[in-house]
Amino acid sequence: MDIKITKSPTSRIHEVNFDDLPFGRTFADHMFVCDYENGAWQNPRIEPFHNFSLHPATMALHYGQAIFEGMKASIDDNGTPMLFRPERHAKRLNISAARLCMPEFPEDLFVEGLSKLVALDQNWIPKEEGSALYIRPTMIATDEFIGVKPSQSYKFFIFTGPVGPYYPKPVRLWAETDYIRAAQGGTGFAKAAGNYAGALYPAKLAQDRGFDQLLWLDAKEFKYIQESGTMNVFFVINGVTITPPLSGTILDGVTRDSILEILRSEGKPVAEHPITIDEVVQAYKDGTLQEAFGAGTAAVVSHVAEIGYRDLLMTLPPVSERKIGNHVKAVIDGLRSGKVEDKWGWTVPVLAEELV
Ligand code: COI
């Protein structure tokens, strides 16, 4: 399918202070849009960034058929824009789509539209380490209808914006024992908008207590660790890096997978197995809990400073001593800037020819 490109006559880039980029508030000049009508994706196009006009009965607003991805583009030392594992994000979007009864978006069109968009707005990619062009592919149901059934029409769009770190400092997590994020058979593995909506209230309660985010436990026993509000979680206990397995209730994080691959390729001990909050508490008491960190596209690798669980506050070792977390963060940042050799083929350069 041909992607029609309409360039913005002017750029807003001069309005942006690249030295002060709060996360998620600044948006680049263009967006990719494609519509699903009559059983097919149609009219893929890149247009100047704009608002949509939505009918009040637009189904996504009522029944939550809305999914998204979070990706980043960076720029290497030669000035070439790079995407990170775009095919994996395209596949995950379609896994979310299937669960929410939405149509698959063609993976090749996802990568082509994204590449052309990033090529066009490449001046918006910040150069400072820790900053990036955040990319938000999104799909919403657009039928104008009141009634619970899958929509027949959808809009897929990608917009971008320069961002600094999501968590500028190590985070304090509260292990949640009253509310749940996901249960077996639910939508926990999908990047569904509703998963985030349901988390807002318990996250607010934790924030009121001085924590940054939640550490979610399983829905049945409030025992097994799932993930944090915006990222997968890892613990380093007695030299082994442990993360909960993909059980259907946690997101199959691209950063999570990359960290596991990096550590395995270096022969470091890693384990994807169920881990309970009691094991973490025990390791803390034994002095074997060396690190905890979150991993996600937005968060990259975010060290956990403290974990609150019932009446216990676990303070973890200083960040300067976090060998694994600091190492995987440096490798991922280095891959993104082109300073670390990419032996996995994860970084995909966006070439100038993308625009022809
Ligand atoms: C991401 O890591 O890209 C996400 O989508 C998480 C979001 C809550 C910022």
C-alpha cells in the first residue's frame, strides 16, 4: 500500500526546549494514520500532527477497545535515526488486538509507516543520553454505536514526541495487597488502555503514601509478583537475576526480553520463574537482595530504591552498587546510541531513502 505523505508547512520544533523534556508533553510535527473500513485497512497516510474529531458514541470511549504500544527512536553518533526491535512491537500490537477483538494491523505497514514518520521528524530525536523520541502506535474502535459488540471500524495511528527519562530517580514501589491489575484469563498480557485505567486508583492511594508506583501481586493469593505499573520487574538475589515468567497476566516487555537475552549471552545466571513477595522479604532479611529494577520502553531500566509491603519498608543497596541494573542499562543505552555492537540485530536504522 502506498503511504501518502502530506508535510506540515511549518515546524513547531523551535518552540521546544530540548534541555527540559518532561515525559509525554511534547509532540512532533507529523503523525501516521490508517483507517479500517469494510474489512480492510485503507488510506495509510502521514499528515501534519492534528486532533481527531470524534462522535460522542465512538465505541473506544465507551467499551474500551483501545490498545497501544510504546517504542523509542534514538540517533547514533553518525546522525542515523534508529528504531529498537520494531517488528517485535508490531507483533505485540497484534497480540493485544486479537485479545480485544480488533483487526490485526499489517506488520510490514507498521514498520514502513513508522520508518517514514521517524525519517520525516528525525530532527525531533533528542541527542542527550537518556532522552529519545518516544513513539506511540495506537488503535481505537471508531464505530458510532451504543451497544456492546466489537466495532466494525478502527483507526490506527502513530505519533511521536521527544522525551527525557520517565523516572528521573530510583523509584519507591508499594506491594499492593488490596487491588489487582490482572487475573488469569484477563487482559493482563495485552497493552490495553483499560489495564491502565483500572490501576489509577490503587496507584493514587500508594502515591498518597509517598510511593511512586505499585508492585502488583497475583489476583488469587496476593503472593506472586507480577509487574510494576509501567514496567516489568527484576530482582537480583544472591547473584541470580530473577523475573516473573510470562504467565498471561504480565506484559511481554520488549525491554524485559532484551535484558534476559543480554544477560544470557554473557553467561550470567538468570531465571524466569515465579517469585513471591515473601521470597523477596526473606532475601532482604538475609542480606541477599542485591538489586531490584523495573524495565520498560519508557522506564528503560529504573532502579528500585525501596519496596513497601504491609508494615515493612525494604531499603535496597545504593545504586552505585547495582552491578546488573547499571550494566543492562548501559548496554541498552549503548545499543540505542550505536556505541555498543548490536549482535542481535535489534537496532534498525531509518534511512533517508524512507522518504522517497
Ligand atoms: C512504555 O513503557 O512505553 C509504556 O507504554 C508504559 C507507559 C505507561 C508509559
